[in-house]
Amino acid sequence: MGQQHKIVIVGGGAGGLELATRLGRSYGRRKRALVTLVDKNRTHIWKPKLHEIASGSMDLGDHEVDYMAQAHWHHFTFRIGELQGLDRQNKCIELGPYLDEDGRPVTPAQTIEYDTLVICVGSLSNDFGTRGVKQYALKLETQQDAKSFHSKMINACIRAHNQPEAIDKRQLHVAIIGAGATGVELAAELHRTTREVVAFGLDRIDVDKDIRVSLIEAADRILPALQPRLSQATEHLITRLGVQVHTGARVMEVMPTGIRLADGREIESELVVWAAGVKAPDFLKEFGGLETNHTNQLVVRDTLQTTRDPDIFAIGDCAACPRLDRQGGRIGTVPPRAQAAHQQAAHMIGQIRRRLANKTLKPYRYRDFGSLVSLGKFSTVGNMMGGLIGKNLMVEGYFAKLMYLSLYKLHELAIHGLTKTALYTLARMITRNTNPTVKLH
């Protein structure tokens, strides 16, 4: 028996974990390939869920996936460490040492060889060089970020309740910069969860007067990716909930006491969240001599191969992938969405199969299933099936909420299978009635 083909996947996000799991089931189990997943974290969480962790409406422990367990169950290898180098000539990647919370090394620096390398390291927030963002704004890029925001929010409420002086107007004010899906979803969830936190004995806080949420957007409307009618309907709903919406407001600086806008106005806030814009991680810029664009994305062909190395693929938010029409012509770039990562992971299964059989690779075509934005228990809005029927179908309310929930279930089915997904769902339904409706720590 010949040497096994070495497939290395860097990044255990939505696309990377699905790809490693499916390849492990298909090739790792039968020893037809050696599948290795690399990530700098121990566990995975579906990124569109981060706003729920931050607001306290979801317990991280109920939804995170342990990479070591997933690898054991699905016949692939997991290696922890941060990608630091790429040697294309010798076909290997370099990982930095993994350190514990005290700064002591858990794993040493490692070198991992590959025959096929798939890079899917996701995206980060793009602060566009705005002054003060790195020092004073919180971001929702990782589960640690979401947990940190939640802890700060809970502490702010407890501090305000126990302090002898009156509550300052900026003290329980959350300013969210960026009114895309993440910003709007976080604003809607915070309206509910902050009130539920206060209900647990923090009666010195007046929820209608002391707790405030502001949404700041540089465009002329919130949710600019959706149709204007849905943007207007969403703005009407969250304004009615008490969220203060500022559109056409460009942030010039984030300060220790709040933010300053381009028109000179200052919005005082104790908690500032930056949720505007995305880019690929900075280390990808000309990484290993691979071609990148202005937002650090790896430029790939329609086969998902990088332009300068056919043995290296990139999928998900970190890839600048051409978007093709039905005739094969380029009509733009695939948007950085979870559905794109899911589709590309599925396409990569076929690409790996063709590579192992020395067959010609097929082009990837993005299928647009629309965009959905959850407003917590209040509503869900979006447009569906845009790329399939030639026009946008606007959806709202209960049907849209079911569609939104189904996206996460599809992800769970891809990594767990039907039986485990059903059992996990049942377990959450049971524990929901025995735990507080909002996470308090």
C-alpha cells in the first residue's frame, strides 16, 4: 500500500470543521488519506452565534464542539497551534507553540507536511484604521471576545446596582458601531437580556431609563445588504424597543468615554462594540508568496485553488473567490458568509476526490440562498432564494425564524450527523426549563 495522501486543513470554523469531518468519514476511516485539522483553539463555535453568547441568551458550553473529541469520532487528526509559516517548496506549514494561560508551552513549535493544503482561517473585523478602536472597543471575532463582552456587561449591571451614587448616563450604555447583521442582532438580543439580568434582584436599575443601546451606521440605513423595505421595517421595530439608531454617522474616534462622530457629536458609552466591516487576518498578506487582495484575502481561481500554487486551496471568509454566472462568466466575488463556507466545504469534497483520482477539477458556483437577520424573540427578517428564482423573496416573522434556525441545524448535521443533532437539540429543550433564561456569569 502506497503512502497516504496528506490533507491539511488550517482553521476549524464553519467550513474547515465540516470539511475535516466529512473527509475523515470518507477517507480517514478507510486509510485512503491522512486528514489533519489545525486550529489555535481547543473548541469550535458557529460564528453567527457569537452575538447570542455576548448577550447571554446562549450558553457557550451547550454549543461548542471539542476538536479532539470530534477528531477521534470522525477519523481525522487534530493539532493545536497558530499558523506562522508556509514553506511551499518543501510543502509544509509551521505552527507556533501553544501556550497555557500562564504563558507556559503546552505544545512546541511544529512542522506539518501536506500534499493538499486548505486554508480556511475566517475573517476579523476591519477597523479601517479608526483611532482608538484597538484600545477601547470590544469586538466579536472569537468566543473569547463574546464571553468577555458578556462578563463586562454583567459586571456593569452589578456595579451600578451596588454603587452608592446615582447611575451615570454612560454607565449602562452600549454603543454598537456597525448596523450590519451582527450589530443589529446584538442590539435586539441586548434589549431582552439586559432586562432579564436586572430582574434577578438588581432593582436599583431602572431598565427604561438607565439601560441604553445605540446602533451607529455610516450608511444611510441599517442592514444595507438587505432591501430598503426590510431595513426600514427592522429599524422601526428596534427603535420601538428603545434602541437608538444613528444612520449616516461616521465614527472618527473611539475614546475611553465613548465615541466621536465625523460631525463632531460625541456619544458617551461605557461599552463600545466594533461590528463594522470584515477582512482576512493580517498575517495572510503575501503569506508564503501567495496572492492576496486589499483585505488580505487569498485570491483563488474558480476551482478554489490559490492563483500561485495549485496544491493550496482557500475557502470561506479568507478566500477571494470569483462568483460565476450560469454561463461561467465572472460577476464579482463570493460574499463572506457562512453559507458560502458551507457550500465551498461541500465542493472541496469533490475536488479532493478528483485530485486523488488525477481528474480535472470543477469550478465552484456560489448559490445565493439570501440573507437572514434574527431579532431575537421579536422577529426575523431577510430575503430568501434570491439566486434561485431570479428575484428576492422578502420573508419576515415566524417563517423567517424557522429558516434562520435551519441554517444552524444544517451545520450541526454536517458535523454531528442526524442522531447526535437530534439528541443535542432534545437535551437543550429539556435544560431550557431548568436554567435561567439568561446566562448570569
